[in-house]
Amino acid sequence: MSKSTVVQDAYKDYCFFCGTANISGEHHLIFGNGRRKLAEEDGLKAPICGKCHTMGEKVGRVHDNSMAEKLSKMLGQAIYERNECTKGVSLDDARENFRKRYNVSFW
């Protein structure tokens, strides 16, 4: 079972990207190279409408927009680090834990 995140809790009724109330799924904030499963385990997801995820115009879909993808991954890392810090882990250690778990850093 995955954890919920601040994104899911704050935006559960709205698409995180465009704000519509027509939610059709969830977007894993971190993905690629086998990281989607880890993001699922860590609750690094945001509610999303079909238009923003896969069904809208190519320029508006998060997976077809390199800037949106980069910001998505940065947000996922920031949430992961915040969650670690709430457990008493220092920011430096939280960032290192993220690097070890995801084998990457987006900062």
C-alpha cells in the first residue's frame, strides 16, 4: 500500500497541473528507469486529469513536456526529503537517502 503525500492531500479533488475537478488518475512525480515503483511505494504521486496526463494536445501533456517532467521530478524529491526531515533526518542526510534510493538527484 502506498503512502499519501502533501500533493495528494492538498489537491485530491483537482488536477495538480491545470486545476480542473475532472480527475481521472494519478501521476507519479518520479518515473523512468524503474523509479515509478519506488514513487508508488513512497506516495510520490499527484492527482491528474486525462488531458494533462496522456489525452490532451501534445504540448500540454506532462509526459510530452520536458519542463513539466523536470519540475515533477524535483517536486517528488523535495517531498521525499521533507518526509525524511519530519522523521528527524537532516536535510543533507535526506538528500543522500534520496540519491541512494532513486540512484539520482534532481538538484
